Amino acid sequence: MTNKILVTGGAGYIGSHTCIALHETGYEVVVYDNLSNSSREAINRVSTLIGQTIEFIEGDIRDAEMLRQVFTSREFFGVIHFAGLKAVGESVAKPLLYYNNNVSGTINLLEVMAEYNIKNLVFSSSATVYGDPESLPIDENSPRSCTNPYGQSKLTVEHILEDLAVSDDSWNLVALRYFNPVGAHSSGQIGEDPNDIPNNLMPYISQVAVGKLKKLSIFGDDYPTIDGTGVRDFIHVTDLAQGHVSALNYLEQLTSSRSPSDMAKSVGFLPINLGTGKGTSVLELVNAFTEVTGRDIPHQFTGRRAGDIASCYASADKAKTLLGWQAELSIADMCQDTWRWQSQNPSGYNSH
Ligand code: NAD
Ligand code: WQD
């Protein structure tokens, strides 16, 4: 069986870390990315870290002809599909762009996969599909709802994957629902490199720490949480990357152990949370960052950010039971590794 994996969006934050984890486990990686939110330098650094040149194809998931060329000349076990746009605020301003890129792009990819009879997919979904959760921790059977086009694009793709699995039971469609990915590779060589002012908490904190931004605004101090600030399930990107390897291993075992009479036993649509199962408040994260790095993070409390929820953390049981995966790294590791990346690369991949 081939061990080649097509990684769409593999030049991005989570994708680049996952390429390393895949290589370390013996998978062969081909990255397909249009570089709309990433740079070649990330791929160069991944190649240096693994001591081998990663095959990189610059292309768009909406370009069926280009995808056909990729599938014609190579034999893949499956696809890990990270490619997508992810800024919630931008999605409200540009909904057509988000639906086109994230939904139409995924349909296009699935159609080409079907043409080439590649039926194993690991899709980047998000805890955002749970909306404002009714109960905590959030398990995979919790109701889904979304309030912005970005979230809606993820939920729509999940529905498409569900329908596809019903229509044809040879598909294996794993939707990994990430909670809040943070941190960087322990080398400090790759990490999160937002284009503009960061929307997310951890890159904002680290840019304040390195002096690029003056002060963190903490959005809300009156939530019904431990200290009034929002609570999230922060997960180290290295753990997250490992979760993708575990999902692929699961699919490989399943497909290789299947006897001809078992052919109908595919996973169909399989949603799995990737989180630590532990909630940390915004203020706790800020304090942990200071404790670990010695950097003071000037901050002020401002009003709540529209669309934010009070608390969100995963039940991580399904990933453990089914994939044998659980998060290993601590909040201190997340802060330490973020800081190593940020301090060594104050301007991200443009630093050197
Ligand atoms: P990222 O922006 O760093 O990576 C996404 C990559 O996809 C980028 O390299 C970008 O250039 C590429 N891309 C975008 N549109 C493309 C297209 N049409 N064709 C080819 N390539 C395209 O983001 P990330 O944080 O690494 O996220 C990866 C995936 O995980 C995304 O689908 C995102 O929605 C999802 N996700 C991210 C988070 C998070 O907080 N980072 C949380 C949950 C889910
Ligand atoms: C975390 C907490 C903020 C910035 C988003 C997406 C979600 C998923 C992950 C992709 C909240 C607070 C933040 C700041 C702050 N992405 N905060 N000051 O909102 O949980 O999730 O990223 O799928 O879809 O919505 O993450 O990092 O933006 O915020 O106080 O400058 O930090 O209010 O409580 P969020 P976040």
C-alpha cells in the first residue's frame, strides 16, 4: 500500500507541523498550497528540519485540472485537507470568498478524489461548529450551529461529507474538530505567522511580548468563568499534528486489515474532537506566558468581542478510545514554544 499523503494547505501553520509528524512516522508528503496565507519559507524550513526536500506544488484546490495532474502522476493513500481561509471577521466581510474557497474548493477536491478513487480524507474541522455549547465538556454528539460564514463553511463541509458517506460507503471521511491550536515546533523554526494584526489570542500575546504590539486587549471580564475572562481549550500544535498521524494510522489499519467480505465497513463520516479536555482562561494564559518567559504582557480589559462565547472545552475521550491519541503537552510548553518561535523570528518568516 502506498504511504503517500497529499497535504492541502501544508504550508500553513498546522499543516507545516503536521508534515513533520507525518515524515517522522514514515509517511511521504506532497504539499499542495496556493500560498494565500503562507510562504515558501515554511516549506524550506520543514525540509531543513526533516533533512529531506518536501515535494511542494503551488496550486489552488479550486483548480480541478491542476489537481488532476497531481493525482495522475502519483499514487496516494489519502488526503489531509487543511486548505482553507480561517479569519472569522474577514468571513463576515467577504462571505462569498469564504464559501467559494472553503466549500466549493472542498467539493472540487472531493470530486477529483472520487475520479481517482482516493477515498481516505482527514478534514480540518473546528470546535466552531458547536456554536455556543449547551453543556461542557463538548462531545462529538453535541448539537451544531454557527453564527458566522467561516463557521458555516466548516459546518457545510461536514454536512457534505456526511451526505457523501451515505451515498457511497467506500469513503473514509474523518473530520477533526480542533479546539484552540497554539504553540510552535520545539526548534523555534516554524510557527504561526499571521499576515496582519493577529485575531487570535496567543499570537497577540507573543507579539506584545516581542514588542511588535503595545498592549493586549482582553475581551470581557464578566463571563461566568473562574476569573470573568473567556475559557478555551488550548492545544499544542505538535499534539494536534500527532492527532492527524493517529487518524491516518487508524484508516491504514482499517483498510489494510479488511477482508473482501468486509469491504462495506468503512468509517463513513467520523467526527473527532482534538482538544486537551481542559479549559484555561484568557487571564490564566497571559499569566502562564509571563511566568514561563519572564515577559510582562501589558493588558487592559475591554468589552466583549461580538460572537464570542464564555467557555469551550472538549471531551477528548473519543480520540483516545478510537485513535489512541491524547494531548501530551502543557500550557507551559505552549507558551515556551510560542515564545521560542516569536523571539527567534520577530517578523515571522520574513525575519531573516
Ligand atoms: P493557515 O492559514 O496557516 O493554513 C491554511 C493553508 O491553506 C495556508 O497555507 C493557505 O495558503 C492555504 N490555502 C487557503 N486556501 C487555499 C486554496 N484555495 N488552495 C490551496 N491552498 C489554500 O491556517 P491553519 O491555522 O494552519 O489552519 C488549517 C486548517 O485548520 C484550516 O482549514 C482552518 O480553518 C482549520 N482550523 C484552524 C484553527 C486555528 O485556530 N488555527 C482552528 C480550527 C480549524
Ligand atoms: C480566545 C479567547 C477571546 C484575542 C477562534 C475561532 C475558531 C477557531 C479558533 C478556526 C477569547 C480572547 C482574543 C485578543 C482576547 N478557529 N481574546 N484578546 O475565538 O476561541 O476561536 O480561533 O476554526 O473558529 O473563532 O480564539 O484566540 O480568537 O480567542 O481577549 O486580542 O481570547 O475573547 O475569549 P476563539 P481566539
